[in-house]
Amino acid sequence: MAVRKSLSGNEAVAYAMKQINPDVMPAFPITPSTELPQFVSSYIANGEMDTEFIPVESEHSAMSAAIGAEAAGARTMTATSSAGLALMWEMLYVAASNRLPIALALVNRALSGPLNINCEHSDSMGARDSGWIQIYAEDNQEAYDNFIQAYRIAEHKDVMLPIMICQDGFIISHGVSNIELLEDETVKAFVGAYHPKHYLLNADEPMAVGPYAVSCYGMEAKRAQAQGMMHAKQVILDVAEEFEKISGRKYGFYEGYQLEDAEYAIVAIGSACGTTKDAVDELRKAGKRVGLLKVRVFRPFPGKELADALKGCKAIAVMDRCESFSANGGPLAAELSAALFQAKSQAEVIKIVYGLNGRDYTVTEAKQLFADLEEIAANGRQETEEYRYIGLRE
Amino acid sequence: MRHLTEIRWHGRGGQGAKTAALLLADVAFGIGKHVQGFPEYGPERMGAPVTAYDRISDSEIRVHSNIYEPDFVAVVDDTLLHSVDVTAGLKKDGAILINTEMKKEEILPLLKGFEGAVFIIDARRVCMETLGKYFPNMPMLAALVRISRVMERDVFFREMESSLKHKFAKKPEVLEGNMQALYKAFEAVELVSRPAGRVSSMPSKDRGYRYTASLQSGQLARAAGMHA
């Protein structure tokens, strides 16, 4: 029996952490993910979890300790945001290249400057090439569900990669809304016990973790790591299918909302998708063929599948909640444009930057964007319109 | 018909506007509603203006933007009336609730000609008489439930009692004071200005829990169960 509650995104993910009860959590607090180590500490103090919580002096140390714990053979998690993730940078690559399936609850927040605590995807998007799997949530329910699925994906023998479960800072992490939680036993049975094949504390198999690799081996190590990311695609789908059996909720690489016969589509990640859905509903009532493509999995990047889902569209707006300062749009727009090119798409594509430093994104803006797409499909796109901002004060 | 009530709270950091918004979401959830309760964070410091929001609906809520055209606005600190445009976007058939010790004549000129219903409550007096300390969020919550009618009075009290019992499981002595604050606040709300008569183009049916300007002024007062 599912349990209905009203929880914030942070409360929901902390609840998933409690139900999974991993072996170790090293963490250093940072807004807006501070509540995660806080809630876990309370659960431990109240005897509801027996995770070994390690308070560390920085996020670099948090990730270092996570790497040590995971390499030793312990199921490990941590949580962070923004500058905290940036300070982990060096160690993110170490965790991934050593094939350590750590789960990181990321509460997305802008990187400086200007100094700002609000939602942006610049933190996780900056880490997109670090070798971590990245899964994003539209709301508290998805943040919870994704975290429950995290270890099954990361620890799969064909994958063995760390995983980042992302939710929008404040908008989701601090917003309370309805949620359906799974029973403890259901979660425990689904996630299962962790039995790593190779681990440092195994006296029968002495091993080194993270040694130097000379040029004649290093490239092969990276190629093998890339293979894990390729395998992750199938594993993500398999785990989602199993998850549907225990929850009734369906997940994949993406969610298409009114996309099947859509001529104009918005592509987005995270909480903006809920807002866009309301705009889609309003415009559908007026007979407009509009739809949403919500990207759930960004690493591995399901380029072919996303391009395929958009194949009926005449004009597409790809939205990035971060600025990559490429002078050519954000990371989702860049990668999806490449995928659309490979798929020989003839659709007009515009690259949208929105929601920086917590700037709000509204139903009105989404409706205007759809109107712009219709205009572009009818009259062609001006060069200057290809990469642009919405919600910017002029 | 989908009933959606949108509420915006204005307070200052430390006064509990966010807590009140989350509490309201919690009690509305308790009676089977779909809810959202969320703060908008500016500078994180005591005393800075804070905004928080509630959406209460009979169906799933997916939108994740702030609320620009609320049905109701609650102002926890009347000094904000000088610096924040609290009635911005507030529906004309909506209402504003202000915590103040000011008189009607003093408060109305500060509302920039807002044409909807204006309610006031002296939450400090309610607090001092019941809790002995100034925590304005409890009286404000009760007053807002009264004017917005997002739930029945008895249901609200019952839900709050069970929620506070749980929250203060280790401090049962504070339950009584908080419940008294809620009861007292429910009675202490005052209607000081009502919409200016009938607007015939405005539909009165299917408007959810809102006050509609199509109600005659006397009906409005009766609808809220009080006399101006």
C-alpha cells in the first residue's frame, strides 16, 4: 500500500535515503541541499537508520570519503549543490573512473557569480562530462522515485558508475506538495543488498584503486568506462520497467507530453516541464498542436531517442536553465541539435536560455514560446533568433 | 470545474510567513486537496521581506511558477505596505488580509486603490492573550482560512488540533494556547472594505472559493459571516 503524504523535494529524497539505508554518508552542508544531511542525521539519531554519517570539512573531502567508502565495499551516498559540486570536481572524475557506484543527491543551484542560492542547472551541467549518470526530476515524486532507482542502475555489473539524482533547488527541494511513498519493505526488496564483486576490504583479493596508468593502458581504461555509460541506457530502461511494477509509475529516458501529433515542441529539463504542461493543455484546447519533451536522463545522452520523439515537429525550442557561455546556447540545445542533425531532422530549432539565478518561468512565457515556434515554422527563422533568452528584463 | 485557490503571503524573515504557508498546505492536504506550499527566497536574513505561496486545488497541480494573480493575499507585517506592492495582481474579486493594529482609515490609503475586499486582524493582541508571545503565523492562518473558506471551520480546527498534537508531542502544554489563538483569530477578523458593488460581466458561478465582485456588498459580509 502506497502512503500519501505532502512533502518537499528534500523531505522526499531524505525519506528515500532512510528507506534505502546505505552504509555510509559523508556530507558537507550547502544551501539548498543542507536539509538532506540534516534529515539523515536526525533519522540516525532517532535510530531509524544505521548509516555511518561522516561530517567532513569540505565537499572535496565529502567526495573523497565517499570514494574511500565505496572502494572499501560500502554502499555510499552524499548530497550537495552548486559550489559544493564544483569543489568536488576533481574527485567526481576519480569516482567515475574507478567505477564506484556512489549516489549523489544533487539539489540544483546556480554557480557564482553573482552569488545566488536559487535554481539553475549550471552545477550539474558543468559536471556533465565527469562520467556520472545524470537523472533529473520534474517534481518531488520524481525526485523520490529516481533516488529509489539510483543504486539499481549504478551498481549494475554492466554499468558500475556513480549516479547524480537531480532536483530543482527551492522550486522542488523546498516546495511542499502531494506525493505517494512506497512501503519500506517494498523499497528494500527493490533496491536489494549491495555485494560488490571487487572491494578493498576483501582480504582474499588484494587490489589497488586509482593507480597511475601509463599511456599504453590509460586509453583502454577510458574506453571501458565509456562502455559502462553505453550499457547504462538499457539498464535505466530495465530498472524503470521493474519500478513501474512496484509503483505504477512509468519512467524512461524522456516523457513526451502531447507530443505524438505535435508540430511545435518545447524541450526542457526539471520543474519547468510541469509549467509547460499547463501551457500545452491551454493551447490544445484552442486547437494548437503543441507538445512537450521532458528530458529525464541527460547522461547517458539518449540523442537518437530524443530526436526520434521529435520527428513530427516543424519547430522546436530547446530550453537550458544554464548559460554555457559558448555564445551558441546551452548544453541541452547543443547536444540535441547535434542529435537532430544526425537524425536528418528538418525542423527549425531555437536555443533558449531561461530561469538563470532562480528567474521564474511562467505558463504565459511557455505559451508565447509556442506562438513564436508557430511563427518561425510559417515564416522562417531569423539568424538572430536562433539563440535567445526568455524572462530577461530588457 | 477545476477549483484552484492561489494565495500569496508577505512577511519578514523570521515571522513565519513561510511556516504559515506550509501549514496551510499541510491542513489542506489533510482534507484531501492537492496542494503546493513554497517560499520565494530573496536575501536570507531576519527582517528582509519574504514571499511564500499556496496553491490548493481539487486536481493535480503541475505549474511551478510563482503566483502573480492570487485570489488572496496575507500580509503578516503591516510595515511592508510602505515598501512592497502587496496588492500587485491580486484579483479584484479576491481579498487581502492584513495583520495590523491600525484603524480602517489608516490602512485603506496604503492599499493603492485596491478594489477588492480588505480584512484586518490584530494578531499581536490575539497572540498576547493566548500564547503570551508574538507568533503571528497561527492567527494569520486561522484568519486566512476564515476569509478564503478553503475549508470548513470545524474541519480546520480538527485538522490543526491533530497536526499540533503531533508536532508538539513532547510539549503538550503549548497545544491549548495555540488552539486558543486559532479560535480567537477566527473571531477577530474584521472586514473593513468591500468591493464596490456589482460587476455584471463577472460570473458569480463556478468561481471556486473566491469572493466575486458580483456579490452585493451586504452579501459579501454575510458570506464571510460577519458585518463590516
